[in-house]
Amino acid sequence: MQTYRTSHSADGKEIALTCIGDVKEPQLVRKTFDFVMSGEIPAQDIHSPFNSLAQNTKTRDLLWEIFKQHWG
């Protein structure tokens, strides 16, 4: 998240957003979700961390549960 915040290039920010979805611990899935939904990331860029979490077999089910809680 710090790399995203401090990067001056669009490519650096995109890589950072993709990488923050590469986690395994449940608390990091929630932290990533909260960061993405905080408004700090432009709406057109939120797909990168969410795609990473959704493709990760260790986090996709938890991500789905968090989505349902958020909009349920």
C-alpha cells in the first residue's frame, strides 16, 4: 500500500495494486478490501487488487463473503 501511495508512475501504481491482492491471511484480505473501498484508489483502478484476491484460491471465498457483507 505504501508503494502505491509513494509511486510517481502510473505503471508503478498499477503493479502495486496488483501485488496487494497477493495475500493469504484473512486479516490482510479485509485490510486490502478496506483500502480499495476507501476512495484513495480511483474507481477505474480497483479491478487490479480485486482480481488478484479473486484469483487467489486461498482468498476468493473470503473476498466473496466480504462483498456480500458490504452490499448485503
